Amino acid sequence: MKVEELEEENGVLKVELEDANNAEANTLRRTMMAKVPTLAVKELQVTKNGSGLFDEVLANRLGQVPFTIPQGMEEEDEVSIAVKQEGPGDVLAEDIQTGNEESEPVNPDTVLVTLKEDQELEFEGTAVLGKGKDHAKHQGGTIGYEKTGENKYRFRIESTSGYTNKELFNQAVDQVLDELDEFEEEIEDM
């Protein structure tokens, strides 16, 4: 199998995969979307919410905010988050304070809610690693591919997680290789 990076433009990486079949191409696509761990909010405790959004809507919105993943973060680790803002003005993703300086919202300009005069928002929560197969908020990105010839596929990779497009692709390749190793060990143990 041969991989060639074609271009990266406007936040989209185009990669060509040669000497592969449909199953291999689809395995890579599904792994990028469903099996690469990403960091997102799991729990939220709202102490003040004078905004026009119900707590549940606010929690849903926050769950869709991906965070960069700190080095060495393990599956069971958590990152604490908090916001304390007063209106008037927009509360942005960049206003989220994290308990780990390596972790921050991927898209800091995302508007979480707009507060009017005398409105306040205060909450604390935790972000955890998860996978897209368990919840859509943990999908690694938007990935598609097309068959461009005999055993040839062109991928379009747009990471929406804490990874660059190339990191997302490489994480997926590593994940597939790890699963193949595990499968091989299982067969040897039969």
C-alpha cells in the first residue's frame, strides 16, 4: 500500500491511497471517524445560567466543543473546565478555563451563548477521552474518499478534533496496525 499527500488547503487534507482495496480504504475512513480518541466535555455542573438557553441545551453545545489533547493523557484521565462570565457579550469557547494548560478548545472563536446585561453564566465540568463509536461528539473529523482508479482512492480529511489532519490520519493508521497485531496474537493463541 502506498500513501501520497496531495495537498492541504482550507483546513482539508487530500491524500491518495494506492494498491488498496475497498475494505482497506473504508477501514481507514471509519477508524478516523470512530476509533481515534478525542477530548470532549462529559459532565457539566451549571451553578448560574441567566442566558436564554436551558441548561440542557448549553450542555449539548459544550459537548460539541473539541479540546486539544495534553501529552501523555491516558484514557481514564480527566481535564477540568470552568467558565464564569457576566453580560453583556458573547461567551466564546476561548473563555473556557481548563485544568491543564496543554488543553484548550480547538475552535476558540465558537460562540457558546450570548449574555445580555445583568445575565451571568457559571459552570464547571470535566472533559474526557472518548471515541466516535461511543458518541458523535468524539468523532475525529469529516472524512470521505472516492475511488479514482483501479485500487486507488483519494481521501478528503477535515479534522474537527484536537488533531491536525495529518495527525488524525496517522493516529488511524496506528490504531489499525495495533488492532491487526492484536488479531494476529489471538490467532496464534488458538
